[in-house]
Amino acid sequence: KVTVYNLPSCSNAEVATIVATEQKSDLGLLRLGRPLKHYATLRSGKELQLGEAVSTYDFKRWVNGCPLYAMGQGNVTELNWMPDDSRLMEHDSPINPGSSGGPVLDVSGHIVGVSAIGIRGLNSDSRSARSNAIKSNLLDAFLKSNRVEYKTAPSTEKLSLSEIKARSDKFTVIIECIR
């Protein structure tokens, strides 16, 4: 059973139907009984660069039956860190368990990845946590293969962290999966 809730209020719970999955990348396509009002935009144009700033939703704790998320910011630290697997990038924006599937956003608030796998470990040099994300080109291919229309746009404006959060709160939802 998959239930979708609006962020940040944890309201309007709705059961979703699983339409497609991609096991290796841990991506899924869900269908709701109603259209959404707001959609994410995938970044087009310039490819993701090493050192580029990214923002993520980081799960903190449960409050009154709803998850509390904070928007974190960091930088891309690796673009192809796994041998023979170019699907993943690594960044140092905070991610805790419960944040998987969330958007990884650039400075314009466009999707450049999907949070995955959680914390890989501590880097012994900097003692900072590193997190993984599925690159947006895989998300792009997954959506195209399932004939899903979506928006793309080049990143031309630099938003503050609070502006990125305000925009992405509109299209980001909480997904609860129960087996």
C-alpha cells in the first residue's frame, strides 16, 4: 500500500497505484486519482558539475504524526564514484534515513537528482557525511520510457535556500509504503 501526503502539512492522504518501477535505480511511478496542481522541473542544458551547489530535503523527526523535514544545502562531491555505475552522484547535503526519493535541486530549484541509498559513510578526510542520488538523466529516461510528460528548463536564476524550499514544497510529497 502506497499513501501520498501533501508536504509540509502531512494532509490530504491518498492511496496511490504503482504504475512502474525500476529496481536497480529504486525509481517508481505512481498514479493518483486526481491531477497534481504543481510539478517539478528537470534541469536542461548544462550538465551537473563537480562542486555545484545542491539542496535536499532532510528528514528530522516525527511531530504530531507528521514527518518534519529541513532543507539542507551542500555540493556535488563525486559524479561517478561507483566503478562501472554512472547512475549515481555523491553530495554532502544532509540526508537521513526517511529522505530517500526526495528531490536533489540545483540553485534554480530544478531537479538534478533523486535522493537514494542514504548515508554512505563518513569521509575520513573531512569527517562529513556523504549522500547518494540517482542522476536526473536516469529519471529523464525512466519518465520517457513510461510516456510521462514533464517540464525541463535551463537553470538561469540563483534562488536563496528559502526560495528553493518554498517552490519545491509545492511539488514535493510524502510517500509512505507499507508491505
